[in-house]
Amino acid sequence: MQTIRAETQKGLVEGSCDERFGAVAEEFVRNFAERGELGASVSLKLEGETLVDLWGGTADAATGRPWTEDTVSVVFSSTKGATALCAHILASRGKLDIEAPVAEIWPEFAVAGKEKATVRMMLDHSVGVPVLRDPAKADCIQDWDYMTERLAAQAPFWEPGTRNGYHALTFGFTVGEIVRRVSGKSLGSFFRDEVAGPLGIDFWIGLPEEIEPRVAPILAELRPPPQETPFSAALVQPGSIPNLFIFNSGTWGTSGVNSRAGHAAEIGAANGITNARGLAGLYAPLANGGGGLVDADTLARMSEVSMATHLDATLMLPTRFALGFMKSMDNRRRTIGGDSVIIGRTAFGHVGAGGSIGFADPECGLSFGYTMNRRLSGILMNERGQSLIDAAYRALGYRSDASGCWLR
């Protein structure tokens, strides 16, 4: 392992990197010089061994506090992978049937056209409640009971299972409530006791107050989003799913994301707090046979595409989902709205708003994490995180991503 120490305009980059993955370190430093990075971390494990562990830049732009080895930040939708894993752990233990009707676990949800909804549909974003229909209170997603009661009572936007639309914030409450009812623990408590604790990773869904000084505040997007996209067109249509997602989800995404209350809440789709080391550590068992968290059959089911579409009802672009995880999504040839995430053929994981990502690739035993505190525009990956992923796959001997995923 080589010791890395590089000065950038945003601060010092430090850590260690195996010589084989020197290009990952180079791209990480380049992100600060050319791609608008403020503070960030990247970590890579191969067959469970850490071969890249880098961090650097500025954690807090207001105070100049540097991003250090133990800095953590909100990873937005990268949290969904952690939430989904909780459900799969219960399935692997025989306590949860992924194909079961939700009515058997959460009968209050099986009303108003959702009577035939299954747990699978909750995991693959096809259950039909991607947003709240009626006006929501300001702190809605910080109130577990409020969200689960509202989602249980409302009619779906489509017949469950017949199409999909990204459940950007509601996923954490639909899947999380299943975890809570089956396990008897809150989502955050189950994740702490059964995942983060046993794995020894710094990762929380519901942050303890004593960790608060380590958190890097999230900054708004540095660049404006593209003006003409299907998503932006739908955004101005009152009552559309994109419109309700942005304008009827309360204030957590603006004023709450950097607040103590916003960190303490259990928002299983959005407010996980960790760093790259935590994300790579989360996915390391899943890249290497399950690692005791899940059995082989469950792991195989987790990585398979469950729902794919040319037009996601929320994101308004083609998407591919496994059960709670994203698969490689190649929209690079679309003339507008071409957000993508390019990973390996067998890989599965999740991106977070602004660019974070964690994933496992069982084909090569790779687990990967990238986190940052400055959001850039776009729905999926941007050039910062994707450049790191590309460098990692090339270092492993992968030859091309022309097919829409990295291939040897």
C-alpha cells in the first residue's frame, strides 16, 4: 500500500492506495482540481481487503474544517441499499417472504387499490406510492408514524406491480415499516444491531448526538441542472409525480438535511450518514458470497433485475432496479436527461443525490464507496464518482463499458 498525501485547492488529500489502483487516487485528486469537489472520500475493497482508502478536502466550507479520516456525511439515496439489506437479512433468516402479500404483515396498507401489493413490489419501486398525494406538513419525512399512516391510507398512482416509479423518499417508509413489523425493532435500530455493529462500520440511519461533530454539512448544487429534460418538463405540472416529489416532501431536503433533528430521524431512503469506508464495508460481504449476512439464494435474488422500464414514472428516464438496489443504467446516448450509472454486469448498489454511491460486484469480489459534501446536478452519477468507478474497473482488467456495463 502506498501512502497518499496531495495538496489541492480545497485542502489535503490523504490515505492509502494499492499500486494497482493508482489511477483511482489520481482521479480522486483530479476531482478537486477540475470537477468541483469540496470534501470527499473513496474506498475500495477486493475480496474484503481494503486497497483504496482516501479522504480529503474541506468538510465545512463555512469554518474551513478539513475532511479527515473519520468525517461522515449524509449519503441521501445510498441509504436505500442499507434499508434493503435489512429486509433481505430477514428473508435469509426465514422471517420475511419477499413474495408475501403486504396484507399479511401490514394490513392497514392493503386498502384503496393496494390489496394485492407484495413485499417485492415495495423493494423494486412498483408498489405505486412514490409520493404523497395530498399536501404534507413541513417535517413530514422526519415523522415515521405520519408517513406510514399517510402511505397506508392513500390510493396508488398505478396498479401495484404493473409499472415502476422511483420511490425516492417513500421507499424508506414502505420497506422500513416491513422491517419494523417483522423484526420488532425500528429500522435504524435493526440496522445498527444486525448490520453496522457486526460489520464494525460507521454508518447510521438515525445519528447519535455524539457523532454530530464529525458530520460534514451538505452544500447545494454547484451547477444548475439541464433546462430541457423530461423530468424538468413534468416538474412544472401540478399534481405530477415529479412535481409532488419536489414540492410535497416537506423541508428536510433544504433546511433539514444539515439539522440535528434531520440527522436524528430515521429516513430509510435518504438520511443515512457514513463515509466511503462505511459504504464499501457495507457491500463487502455481498461481493463475497454473503459474508454471513445473507445466504447464497438470497444474495442471488438481491442482484437480479426485478423491474426495468424505458420511462420511470418519477425520474422520467430509463431505470433498472433489483430488489432495493440499482443495476447499471446506461442513458449516455439520450440527447436529454442522460443521467447514468455504469457498473459491472453483476454489480448492484445505490447512488445518492449529488453523486455518492456504494455497490458490490460479486463477479470480481469488489465493493466500492464514494461520498462527498458538495452536490452536483443530475439524478444518477456525475463525472466525479463515475471517473473513480471507471478507474477501478480498468485496474481490474475490465476492457469496455460500451455495452452499458463494465465487461472483462
